[in-house]
Amino acid sequence: MSITADRPATIAADPCTLVSAEVFDKITRYFAARQEVSQAYPERAVGLSSSF
């Protein structure tokens, strides 16, 4: 027996497109504050910027 999806799954090219820009900014600011890292770190962690 095999299980298949009715339609192919799609992957968002940019994780930031999954939520509004305002929500994404709030999430990354919260993460940066809680983990005591720069704002750039959570943005890179989710793939917004390809350079480390």
C-alpha cells in the first residue's frame, strides 16, 4: 500500500513570506532578546540572509 498526497507540497522560497513582515520582525526581535544575540542572527537562522 502506498500513500500519496492529492497535490504536491510546495516549499516557500523565503521563510519570511510565511508570515507578515511585522510578525516576522517581532519574532526575530523576541528571539534576539531572549537568546541575547544580535538581530541579524535569527534572521540568518531562518534563511533570510545567506551570509554568515
